Amino acid sequence: MMKKSPLYIVCIGLFILISTYIHNSLQTNPPLLESTPPTITPTHTNTPFSPQVLGETDFEEATISAVVDGDTVKLANGKTLRYIGIDTPETVDPRREVGCFGSEASTYNKLLTTGKTVYLEKDVSNTDKYGRLLRYVYLQSGEMVNEMLVREGYAYASAYPPDIKYQDHFEGLEKEARDANRGLWNACSSMISPTPDPKTFSCDCSKSCNDITTCEEATFQLRSCSCKHLDGNNDGIACNSLCR
């Protein structure tokens, strides 16, 4: 048998040591495989508004081509869409002055939605009396635009029966924004009357300011019932003769 040289023995030993090290390293740190893309979830985990899989609920996909104002947008298919359950100060009605914090609400809506693919959720009504689609609008992140506008203080919670699926939630967010002094609740605080307890009054948009005796009721009819004729100059205050 051929006698193996010391150099040969050393090489064999090094080979065994290196092989053992590589084997142990792979066992401890296996190679990374291509991972599955993460599921998109809302950044605010307390919200129930997250269309996880398109089709599980009756969502429509759409693209927003332009923003009209804080609560109204144009879709790429040419239709106009009005967000359900909220109201932002007026900015585009030529008969009225721009409302306090209206421009800011419009700008925020543009940042959120312009050019974006969104998902639309219908409530009861398909359109309003002006022919605008009525929808809850979700971003691809899963967050609802209607909700974000109220939560960040760019919009009021405003009930439009029968489309009131999330109205309690919107009213809770409005209170949160008001308590935190966000957005219009800070910038327009001197112009906004406190929202009265809804149990005190009932909606009746047939009333004019002459038919209402208190600022509390006028504010209720404007905020909770969307009786916009009570805010003739669009300053966010119902019946100036009662609430100023």
C-alpha cells in the first residue's frame, strides 16, 4: 500500500473540517426561498372596513380620474361619485363662499385618491337626486376614504338615510377628531356649534330657520340630518340668527 504523505493527510483533514462546517451552517441557517407577497391590511387595525378579497363582498373596482371637492370625485368611466355618510365644507358651488377648511379637505382628498385604483361599496341607494353614485370608497391599502376624512378632521359625519350602514362608526370618529382638535375642529372651532344629543330631536328638513327656536335643534338638523338649507352661507353654522 502506498504510504500517504503528511501533506495529503492535512488536505484530507481540512476538507473534512470545511465540509462539516458547511453542513452545520446550512442546518442552522437554511437558504431563503422566495417568499409569498404579504397580504395588504389596513394601517388602522381597529377599522372593520377592509375588503380582503375582492368578490367576497359586492365591491366594484374603479379608477378616480379627478377630485371635485372634499367628498366628491370623478371616475375614469365619466361618472361622478359622492362619498356616503360624510360632508366636507363647500368649495365649488359658485353661489356660496368657500367654507372653512373646505380647500384643505379637497387637497387631502386629492392626495388620497387622484389617479388611484379604488374599491367601491354600495349601501342602499345607487345614486342621489343629482345622479351621482353613492359609495364607500376603499384604497388598495384597505382603508376607507370616507372614514379617513372624518377621522383626520376634514369632514363631518353626516347621515343620509337610508344609507347609514357605518353612521355610528363615523359619528364616533367625528367625536374622536373633535376631542383631539384635529383639522376643521381646530381651524373653525369658533364657528362650529356643539352637536346636540340626537335623542333630543328628530329629523325634519321641511323646517326653515324661522320654524326652529334653538341653536341646538338647528345644529342637529344641519349636522345629523343634512338639512343644508339651514346653512345658507355655508359657513358651517346652522341658522346664523340663532347660533351667532
